[in-house]
Amino acid sequence: MDDLWQWLDANRAHGGREGLLLRMLKLTEEVGEVAQAVIGATGQNPRKGTTHTWDDVQSELCDVVITALVALRTLTPDAREVFTEHLGRVRERSVGAPAARTPGP
């Protein structure tokens, strides 16, 4: 993720607070693309019919995850640790047991 963040950061059109806000808003754009793909996969728009597949929805969901991780990395260089700790807390309150730690890179 760091290499993707570095590339995006080096090629951003806006810096400072504006760049930060735009990076966060990118997440909303990607979520909208998930919605568009779901509508297209289910044929909910009678004018357009079925325009997407569930594979398209999966791809768009992956884009949301990637964009969220890039946004998190934009806020902190410790994004991996922040995410891992948060996931552990969510898992513990949801299923009650801490996840087994796996060695990471």
C-alpha cells in the first residue's frame, strides 16, 4: 500500500488541507461506483437494463478498500498498525476472541 500511496502523493494536484479533504472525498466517489455497479447488476434502471456483473461489484468493492487504506495512510504513516489494532478491537467486540497474530512483512 505504501508504494501506491507514495505514487499518488507524488502526483497529487492539490496539497495541504485541500489535498487531504480531496483524498477523503475520493472514498465517497468509489462507494458511489459500488452503488452504480449493484444497480447495474440487478437491472434496477429499466432504461438501462443490466449493465454490470457481480464481478464488477467485487472490483468496485476492492477499489473502496484500496481507497480507504490510501486515505488512512494519508492520515498516518502507521496505517498498517492503526488498521490492525482497530480490526482486532472490532473482532473482539463482535466475536469475542482476539485474532491470532500472523507475522507481517
